[in-house]
Amino acid sequence: MLFCKTSTSLMKEIKANNYSIYFSSSGYRELDLFIKANNYSQIFIHLDDNTKKHCLEVFLKQIQKFNFKKILSKPGEKNKNIQSCVQLWDKLSLLSGDRKSLILNLGGGVVGDMGGFIASTFKRGIDYINIPTTLLSMVDASIGGKTGIDLGILKNQIGTFYDPKMVIVDPLYLETLNKNELISGYAEIFKHSIISSSEIFDKLISTNTDINFNNLQTIRDSIKIKNEIVLVDKKENKERKALNFGHTLGHAIESYFLDSKTRLLHGEAIAIGIVLASHISSKLFGFSSQKLNSIKSHILSIYNKVLFNKNDIDRIIKLLVHDKKNSHGKINFILIKDIGKPVYDIEVDNNLIIEAFKYYSI
Ligand SMILES: NC(=O)c1ccc[n+]([C@@H]2O[C@H](COP(=O)([O-])OP(=O)(O)OC[C@H]3O[C@@H](n4cnc5c(N)ncnc54)[C@H](O)[C@@H]3O)[C@@H](O)[C@H]2O)c1
């Protein structure tokens, strides 16, 4: 058994803006109390086909019995769109959802982002809770109150800031998660360390291929980093932008491959974005080349190298104009001077981006 010895300090909740993040059994206890204390007219469990199959029973075994109705989405990023939302709003309406309804999002980032979005808009906003079932959604998507959907191939173009009532993180769900998805989530854990903690960065780098992806301590450390940043700057005016390190190019790469046969998972695209942003950081801010090389070799020890030709790179650069961090027609990058020292809103010349792709590719 992987998770039988969980220390009390690991289980202690993390306080977020207006809600708390609970771990494993303490989370289910809090959920039981929360449901008892709030007289919800309806409780909906939002799932996708995979979490219905793998996670619903696990979840129901952990909590006291309550009446609920299921609302189902199709899995995957390609379904994180307005058509899926219309179906979910219809379903809520058909099942007599009202303003005093609660949605429990039991799934990965797609279920959470979309479930949070429909909760924030249905009847001008109803309560929701995130129970993330992928590594990525545990350490990133379920935390911080960003909800949203894609617009065509463009990521997260429509959305709201709308906090959940609580988040319950239980690595138990990771046992059925496909290895590639697990590895994909790790990119955000690694990114969190780069933007904020040389201690955790050194620890992760030193483990190299020996990483235990579903280790609760690592998950908790990573959530803590994201949460602390969101507490300082919820609406992404400055500090929260650091969470986008590797994402400017990462999102463009992800969008580019959404339309092609070689699909890349979110974290796989972000991992490439991290190497590219670190390279640009070394050129513009003197980020240590030794650390840059460690980042690249750490990433390539985990993720397969993706081949880009000139046409791919040109088209990826074109997609950058849609990045949500842009303003006044400028493409803004988050870079680093050192581990834990991000710099914000940096314009980067296309030639430097092309050079970064070359560095990644050799
Ligand atoms: N809101 C935010 O702040 C934020 C931050 C980061 C990422 N995101 C978003 O998160 C999304 C990616 O999330 P994701 O990586 O969790 O992808 P996902 O939700 O698509 O889940 C990945 C796959 O795993 C399946 N799955 C989920 N849990 C499972 C389990 N326990 N066992 C077996 N299969 C399971 C899903 O059905 C899906 O097929 C992207 O849309 C990204 O934009 C949002």
C-alpha cells in the first residue's frame, strides 16, 4: 500500500482565499460536515467517462451517503468547449438544478475547469467543490479559482475567476491514472519549483528518473507554492503571472498539436515551454547555463523529445498572439533570473525563440 502511513502534518489543510484544500481522509470528513451544514437542494457530481469508471466508486466509499445526480462530460481537452457547457447547463436545468445546488467536480483539469465555469455562470453562480483526480489537477488546475474553456484550438480564452468551496486532494485516485498523464502533471510540479524554491528544485533535479510522481509530500509542497502565489495576487496582476513560466510557448505548442496527429498532453507541451523559457532567460537575464542544462536534461530524462521543423516553429510563433498574458498587442513572457526569481512581462524577439527551439532540439 502506497499511502497507508500519512503523517498528520501532511494531512493538515492549506488555507486558500475563501476556501481550504484538504488532504485524503480529512477532506472527506470535511465534505461530510459541509454537506450536512448546507442545505443544498441538489448535489450534482460532474464526471467524465473515465472518472465515472475509475473514480466515482472510490469517492463514494470515502464519504457518508447522500443523494446526488450525475452530470457527464466527454473526456479530454477537445471537449473543453462551449458545446459541452451547453449540454451541461441543459442537464442541470433538466434535472431541476437551482441556485441552491452544489456541483462536485470529480475529475482532471478539464472536468474542473469546465465544471467551475458552468457553476460560475449557471443561475449567475452556484457552489462547487473540486476533487481532482489527475496529478496536474491536484497541483495546479483545481487550485486558484480560474475556470474556463477553449475557443476552437485556442486555450482558455473564455472563463471566470470563481473559487470552489473546498478542494479535496487524495492521491488514491492516481492509482488508475495512465502513466503519461501522471508524467504530464509533473511538469507543473517542476515549474512550481523553478519559479519559487531552489530547495525543492534541487530535490527534484537530484531524483531524476527515480521520481515517485504520486508522493503526497511532493504534491502538498507544490500546492503550497501555487496557493501562496495566488494568495498574493489572485487576479494575475503581477506575481501570479509567474505560474505562466513555460506556458507562453507551451500553450502555443499545445494548441499547434491539437490540430495534428501527434497530440501532446498539456504537461508535455509545458515541459518543452519550460526548456525554451529557461534558454531565453539565460540569453536575456544571465540565468545560469549550468542550471539551464540541468533543466533540459531533467525534462528530457522524463519526456520524449519532440521534433520541430521550421514550418512548425513559424506556425507556433504565430499562435503566440493569442496568449492570454498579452496586452496592447505585445507578447509577454515570464522569464527567470535565477531559480525562485521570476521576471514579468518581457517581450522576446522571434529570433531568440527560434534559437531556443534549436537549443531544445540539439
Ligand atoms: N484552472 C487552472 O488554473 C488550470 C491550471 C492548469 C491547467 N488547467 C487545465 O487543466 C487541463 C488539463 O488537466 P488534466 O491534465 O487533468 O487533463 P484531463 O482532465 O483531460 O484528464 C486527463 C485524462 O485522464 C482521465 N482521468 C482523470 N482522472 C483519472 C483517473 N483518476 N484515472 C483514470 N483516468 C483519469 C481523464 O478522463 C482524461 O482522459 C487543461 O485544460 C488545462 O488548461 C487549468
